Amino acid sequence: MLSSKSSKTKLFIVSTILIVAIICVFFLSLNMGTIKISPIEIIEAFTGKGSTQTFNILYNFRIPRSVIAILIGIGMAIAGAILQGVSRNSLADPGIIGINSGAGFAVILYIFFIQGSVFQAGPLSVYIMPFFALIGALIAAALIYVIAWKDGVTPVRLVLVGIGINAAFGALIIIFQLMMDPRDFTQATIWLSGSIWSASWSYVLALLPWILILVPIAISKFQSINLLQLGDNLAKGLGVSIERERGLLLLIAVGLSGACVSVGGGISFLGLLAPHLARMLVGPKNQRLLPVAALIGALLLLTSDIIAKSLMVGSEIPVGLVLSCLGAPYFIYLLIKE
């Protein structure tokens, strides 16, 4: 009883600190960019005392971009935590095992065959792309699962097959990129590296339903993830419908990954880092890990976006590259450790 109370107190403290940090970084992100906007100017803009230009910059560009960073951070962190729990593999991540590249390939096909140009996208394309990304992510997940299956799916086989699928989709993406218009090729490359440069309220509205629906469902399934982590035989003995629960959880992870990729491109390692950091802070139980991982994912991506905007004056680095610089060394460390 004392341990349970202590865990709840720790969860409350950690969550409160993360929420406060997200709010602080969010307001800092409104200040960062080519045009610096002071906190006083931000307050004046939203109280009707500031300039129209400042209000337009904040409302039409910086706020939706920061909101998208938070939503993608939450979605990718939850997807990574689910994959790690279901596969019992701490190296599982949508970007590493090929789910993101499958979603990215589907979006590239949509742009190449249907849309024609990234810059000529119609208003409905923002809402259509998540469904194409979902189809691509589902195909990638199905391929990984089928190829990795051999009297079950072992953690090592899942990661190795996923890395191979990731490489295959990456090659296909490059082939279609080479056939694109040079301007579309450049923008597609930036987008696939992980970029939220095209952020607007339309993209927020396209992504928000996926997060609002799938994240609560994922968190509500914490008990199933906890039991699946014990192993198939023990989970089955405790009354869990193994294949149904695993399939549903994978579908949630794939849906979140596909929706996030359609808006933010190929942001890797976020689904790897956030659950690991959450596990270090609040332990392995998913009723605590999942919400904390979501908050850490939002904070990581929001902070990375600020770094991406600030490192080079007059231009910016794709946020996915910033996260890769943070995540790649940690992935190598985990690979050696595991």
C-alpha cells in the first residue's frame, strides 16, 4: 500500500514537472525564429495591444507549429512504448523497424502519382495523407510480422527484420524521389528527414483526431501491455487473448505512427528515447510509463524544434536530424547493452 502511494506521488511529481517544462518551452518557442518576439510582445499580441504582424506570425505560424510538435511527440512516444511492450524488445521504435518508412513511402507515392506537387496540394490533401500513411504503415507492419514469424516472434528477429524492411522502403523512396521534379525532390528530402516546416492549423486539425482517439485507447490498454510483457504463455494463462490484444495494440501504434509521419515526416528515435526515459523515471508499469512517455515525447520534440530553428541563422535544420543526433548514440548504447 505504501509502495503504491509512493508510486502515485512520484508519478504526480514527475508529470507536474514535465507539464510545467512543456509550458515553458512552448512559450520559449513562440519567441524563437527569424523574427524575435519578446514575452511582452507576445502578451500584447493576444490582448489586442500588439501589432497585426506579430499576431499573424504567432497565430498562423509559430503556435500551430509548436502544437504539432507536441502532438507528434505524444503520438510517436506512445507508439514506441506500445511496440517495446508488445514485442518485449527495448530497441523497438517505429522509425527503426520500418513502420515510419512504410508510411513515408505511401505518402511519397501519393505525392508522385496523385498530388503531383507538394506545393500544389489541395485543401483536402492534408486530411487524405494520414490515411495513405496509415496504409503504408500497415503494410510495413504486416511484412515485419509475417517475415519475423517462426513459431512466434522473438525480439531479436523482430528488430532485424524491421531494419531490413526499413532499408527496403528507404530504397524505394529514393527511387521515386529521383523521378520527381527537382523542387519536389528537395522538399520531400527535407520532409522525410523529419520536418514540420509546413505547419498550419489545417495540419493540426488533420492530426488532432488521431491523437485524441488513439492515445486514450492506448493508455486504457496498459494492463494488456503489462501482461504481454510477461510472455505469451504466462499472459495466456492469465486469460489474455494474445493475438487479439497484440493485433489491436499494433494497430494503435501503426495508426499513431502513420498519422505523425504524414504531418511531420520521418522523425526517428523519438519512440525509442521517450519510453526509455519514462521507464527510468517511473518504472516499467505501463499505467505510469505511457502518460509520462507521452509528456517526455512532447517535451523532446518541442525542444528539438527550438534547437533546429536556432542553430543556423537564416535557415533551419530538419527537427528529425536534431533528434537523430540525440537518438543514434543512445540506440548504439542500447544495442551493445542488449
